[in-house]
Amino acid sequence: MKPMRLLMLPMLVLGLGGCMLMGPSYTEPVDFDLGVPAAEAVKPAALPIRFGVFRNLSGSNRGFLVRESGDRLSSDEYNRWLLSPELLLQRRIRTELPDPAGEMGKSVRLNATIYRFEFDRARHTAVLSVEFSGKAGDVTERTSQLTYETPYEGDAPEAAAKAMAVNAEKAAQAVRELIASLSKKLK
């Protein structure tokens, strides 16, 4: 029995040391969305929208992309988006600009390129930089690169996500104006 105790003692010491080296307990990641638009903001677009290519050149995926000092970017995997930025933006546009009732003929093929979808830690701002293009029939219209910066208070990820939702709302408004302009050119 004595040799068995002598073998167990080193294993116990190694086991306890391993537990101490493992660090703090597991932290569950939190997923965020761009929110649901207010009821008064939801109005049908002038023409039905068909989503084309939405490219994400921002470097952001699901983890919050944070711009640190010195233009260093880091991904926060504990605070992340429910979907990738291009899908979040598509969903927000769709919920804010539903297709007009009864409209069957012409539609707009909407494309977008996202250049920035990040949080600037030093300035406490959410930054969305995007360019849209729409094609209806033979008419194509494009926005310039639109950049929206919304400040947020403190370091709470909820406040940062809410600021990005404000940016997405402004982007949806730009899409509404783009589609209205295309609709006028088709008449």
C-alpha cells in the first residue's frame, strides 16, 4: 500500500498545478445584433429590393473589431455579432425597407461594399463605412463611400453595439434615397 501512496502523491501535485495554470473559468461569449428599427422608421421602399453582392472588406467578421491606438486592430471574441457584417446590414435594410405591397414589376438589385465595421476605442465611436450601388432595368446608380461615426459612452459592449445600430439605420436611409432616385429615373 505504501508504494501506491508514493505514486499518487506526485500525480496529485501535478494535477493541482495543472488546475492552477488553467487560469480563470470559461467566459461565455455574448452575441449582439443591429437591433430592430422603430415602427415609424419601417416604410416600404419605392421599389422591391433584391440583394446582390454584399462584400465585406472591413476585416471584421463575427468578433467585434476594435481599433486600438497606433492603428492596431484586435478582434474581441467575447463580444461578437450574431451574423457577419454584410448579413447584419442586409437584414437591417430588409426590416427597415420592406417591399412595397402589390409591386410585381421592376425591382432594384442592391449591391454593397463594407470598408469599415469597427469600434474606435480611443474616440469611443462606432464606425461604418459603406458604398451602395443599385440597378433597376438599365439604370444604375451608386453612392459615394458613406462613413457614419456614432459616439458611445463608456466601455460597455451594449453601448457600442447600439451605436453601430444607429450607423446601420443611417445606411438604410441612404439606401431608401438611392432607390427613390432610381424609381424616379425609371418613370
